[in-house]
Amino acid sequence: MFHSHRCFCILCATLTALLALLLMLAAQPAHAADPTKPVSFINTVAPLLKEKCFGCHGAKNPKGKLDMTKYASFRKGGTKDDPVVPGKPDDSYLITVLTATDKKRMPPKDSGDPLPKDKIELIERWIGQGAKLDAGLKPEADLLRELRLRWTPPPPPAAYPYPVTITALAFTPDNKKVVVSGHHELTVWDAAGGKLEKRIYTRARRAMAMVFLPDGKLAVAGGRPGEEGDVRIYDINGGKPKNVNGVAVLDGLNDKGVMVKQLLDADDEVLCLALSADGKKLASGGCDRLVHIWDLSGGYAKVKELPSIENHADWVFGIAFTPDGKRLATASRDKTAKLWDIAAKESILTFPGHQNPVYGVAIKSDGSTGYSVGEDNQLRSWKAAAEGKQIRASGGHGKVILKLVSHPKKPLLATCSADQTVRIWDADKGSAVRTLSGHSDYVYAVAISSDGNLIVSGGFDGEVRVWKVADGALVKAFNASPGLQVATKAPAKK
Ligand code: HEC
């Protein structure tokens, strides 16, 4: 299992627990103290339904034909009538299922605990007050989207209590700095010295992919696992930075000079990005199984979204354009890599060779060959035409291969793996040219500089390593968790 997806890191867990505690403390007295206070559907009821019910009562194939993700469809009912009788909680089927002890109970016994009593009481009170929708909300509004709009991200920790898992990396266009994914931020470090230079706060909890555009802006894909996903374009040299102890802090949430354009707002994380060779098209893939494509040639004011393509049965983890920009290769958790014709919105070929989730994909610079990596520890090459026949499978990595990138100038590929190494491969021969060792945890992200001279990798433990492609020499290693206090193993004795 690709354990980067759901973030189980101690930092997230601690912050989430803390936040939950604060919310509880803030919310409870108001509800408990004043039973006449109006209960808001969107702020109180909808979050409960989202947490406990949307999983089975979503917009796609809802159980009992009851789609709860819109007020209107929820009140329309499913195979049965409206589950709510305004003013009469005791007559409402919704309360019947929430309080049932037999097989009627929702959520069903085998899929979770019942709602706590105080939460059911809130829903009863909302029904008793007329089961009203909040003013300003349309009955047809997508509740997931409305809840997202009401969520404000926490600021990143000033100093990280625990290392942040690195899920995405990019060299700046001048190849002197590295942009690294943080916790609700991007951080910029001097590649040669490992000094923190900039922090760019983001709405996304983490970035999963980054690519610099021809004008020097940075496209970033990411989100919050299971909650939301986005693709946004940032100007990491724009806006009004604040100087905090010598580090420039940019507000990528509110400063329009920093977050210049949002391209996508999704219900779950966006996992990968690709830019066409001519720099005009950007494509993304993610947990919604869709491939989104944008034409950026008209500038940010006139971005054109092309029709999205859907054919993978599961998350899309990796994406790459063919050199002519007419086709896209994708890698999916559905155990296949695919090649698509963008204009025809058709899959041209499916490569099933991994027989396991596929995490990364690349295309040879002449368009003839596809490369893919995944859960089976193999780098596989296949003909990017006809039936997509496998050319070669190359072993070497001792554990799953998590990412694959192409060298911008030479026929080389780079991979990173849960086996704690990075490998550089001769793409044509399928042989490992070099193994870069030194990480002591899963390596989740790898990137090569645009001049082809440097390679950077980042891991589960927050460690970033910059190396020379030519001889594998380490240029710099540093932990990219700002302000991290490195734990001392044993207490000092006197
Ligand atoms: C694990 C899946 C699952 C979850 C989670 C779940 N349900 Fe259901 N729900 C079902 C299934 C299956 C049915 C259809 C049962 C039947 O028709 O006998 C259903 C039917 C219903 C119905 C009747 C719909 C109709 O018109 O027939 C209501 C109301 C309902 N659920 C409410 C809820 C609420 C409220 C929650 C959250 C607290 C919830 N469900 C969570 C699976 C689920």
C-alpha cells in the first residue's frame, strides 16, 4: 500500500487532535447551554452527514438511492420518501435510522459506530426547528464544496515539532534553489547550502506534484487526503513577502500576487502534474480518477480547460506528455499504465505488465517508448504504440518504486523507492547507472534540474539530498522541516 496517501504522520495527527479539541471546546458550551439557539444545517448537520454518511450516500451510486451531498436530493429521499418531517423529529425516518439498534441503524453496524447522542440531539433540534437550509445556500448546492469554502487552513507551524514527509520537490528555473512540500506550505531552500530562504503558505495541506511553467510561475497539485484537492499557480517571487528572522514568508492564501490562479477544486487530492514540451499544456491526475488538461497558451486570464478524460478505474498517480503534446501517458492504482489521445479523448493502449499499482510514468523523447514503475519494484519499458508490448523489466530496487522522472537532456531516468535509495537508469538499456544511497527512510520524491546536472530527493523523514547526476556525489543533505529541533537520543549526563 502506498502509505503516502493518507497522512498518518505524527504532525498531522497531533494537529488534527488539537484542532478537534479546540473545536469541541468552542462548540460544546453553545450547544449544551442554549437549546433554543438555531442549529445551522451547513455548519452543524452537514459536517456530521459528511463524516458518517457521504461515503455510502454520495452523488455516485448512492446506497438506497439517497444522495445526501445536496440538501435538495437529501430531502427528496431515495427508495423511500423524504427522511425528514420538518418540525417532527419523532416522525422523521432520519432519526429512526440514527437511533435504531437493529439492522436499520445508520451507519450500518459493520461500518462504524453510531453517531454520539449529543450529535443526534443536534440533528433532532434542527428538524424540530423546521429543518431549514441556511440563508444564502441553494438547495442544489454541492455540500462538499460548500463545506470546503467554509474551511480555513491553519498556518504552518513556526517551528516543526516533527519532521514533515516530503511528497514533492522541484528545482527553481535557475537550478540554484529547491522548492519542497511542507505542512500547509511550500519551502524554498538554497540547493548548495541547505539554507531556508522562503516559506509560501498554501491552502493545501501538502503538495503532491510541482512543475515550473515557462514564465517562471510554479504549478502545484495537492490537497488534503479525502477532503479536497487543488491545482494552483504560484508566483514564488511575487506578492508582499514578510521578513521573519531572515526568511521571506509569502501568503499563498490571500495574496493575489502569490497565488495567481486556481485551476482546479476537487473533492480529493490531486496527485500528479505534467507540462507539455512546448510549455502550453498542463495536465493533472488524482484521486477522482480523472485527467484534467488546461491550455495555458492564452495566459492565465484565458486558461482553457479541455474536456477531462476518465477511464482509469482508480487513482491516477503519474502523468506525462508525449513530446508532440498530443498524447498523455498515465499511471494508476488500477494496476495499469495507459496512453491517451487527447483530441479523441480515447485510450490508445493499456499496459498491464505491473499487475500491481503503477506509481510513475515517463515517455522517451522520441515518443517511441513508455516507461513505468510501481508496487512490483520494477522499471518497465513498453512500446508506445500498437498493443504496448513490454520491451523490458528492470529490477534492482528492493521495495516499491514511488516516482519516476526523465532527465531533460540525456536518455536517463531517475527513480526513488521505499528501499531508501534513488537510482539513475540508462533508459535504453534498462540498466542502473548509479544507486544513490544515504537516505534512511522511504524516498517519496525526486526531481532533476533543468540543466540536467543536479538531482534532488526527499523522504518520509523530511530529509532532502541534493546530488550531482554525473558522479552521484552528494552536494548537500538537510532536513526540510523549518525549525525542527533534532531530537537527542539520550538525555545528557553530567
Ligand atoms: C456503509 C454504507 C452506509 C453508510 C456509511 C450509511 N448508509 Fe444509509 N444506507 C445504506 C444502505 C445499503 C441503504 C439501503 C438499505 C435498504 O434499502 O434496506 C441505506 C439507506 C439509508 C436510508 C434510507 C434511504 C431510502 O430512501 O431508502 C437512510 C435515510 C439512510 N441510509 C441514512 C443514513 C445516514 C443518516 C447515514 C449517516 C449517519 C448513513 N445512512 C450512512 C448504507 C450506508
